[in-house]
Amino acid sequence: MYYNVPSSNVIVIYDDIDIPVTAIRIRKSGGPGTHNGMKSVVEHLGTKDFPRIRIGVGAAESGEDLVDRVIGKVPKEEQAQLDKAAAAAAAAVKDIIDLGIDRAMNIHNYVPEKKKKKKADKENPEKTGAESEKMHAIGQTETSDKTQTAE
């Protein structure tokens, strides 16, 4: 407990270079990884068991200093994207409080395209490549001998 606030009542929002700009990911708990700010939060709270929302700031480009990427001036073209991500994080906080963290994770969590494709391939193992991707894109699922449109 920090300032007499239980860690379950804390939601930490922080930047993450491992997810794309504007994407957000909600986690129930977990370690700080290499993020120095999260290391400090974990140390002060005395636990890793608190919800957090990671806002994607994207990885440093070739030749770009990581520190400058994270704490430097935001390029104009990215500012609108980060404003959108901040609004999404605020909505996620509201949903965590109102709906619970599991439901908020289902609503808000960013899923990389390759994971979406793997899921579609698992749902339609007899369909491969472009055929499976096309079915997933138009919301169809395969059942025995016929194709249905997902509701």
C-alpha cells in the first residue's frame, strides 16, 4: 500500500515502445520489464499486482536515440495519434472501473495482425493463406459442409 491506497485501486498508465503508436494494452499485473518508471512504481507499491495500461509510442527508428524517442519532443505528425491513444486509455480506465478489467481487456487490447491471422487459421484449419484471410475479413466461419456469415 502506498499513501494508504490499496494497489487494486491503482491504475498505472505508461508508454511502451514495444507496441505501435496509438495501440493500448491493459494488463492485470506483471513485472516492470525494462521500463525504469515501472520499476519505480513496483518498488514504491511493493507489489506487481496492480492494473496498468500501456500506450504504444512505437520503437525507435534506425539511428534514433531511444531516450529521445521516449522523453523527447513529440513530432507534430505523431501528436494527434498520441492524443487519440490518451483518449483511448482514459476510456479504458472508465471501462476497468465500470465493467471490470477482463471485459475492458477484451474491448481495448491491441492484437497484432499476425495473431489475428493465426486465430483465423485455427478457426478454419482446412482453409489456408489468402482463403482463410478473406473469410476472416468478411466475417465468415466454416462449419462442416457450408459457410456461414458470423453474427
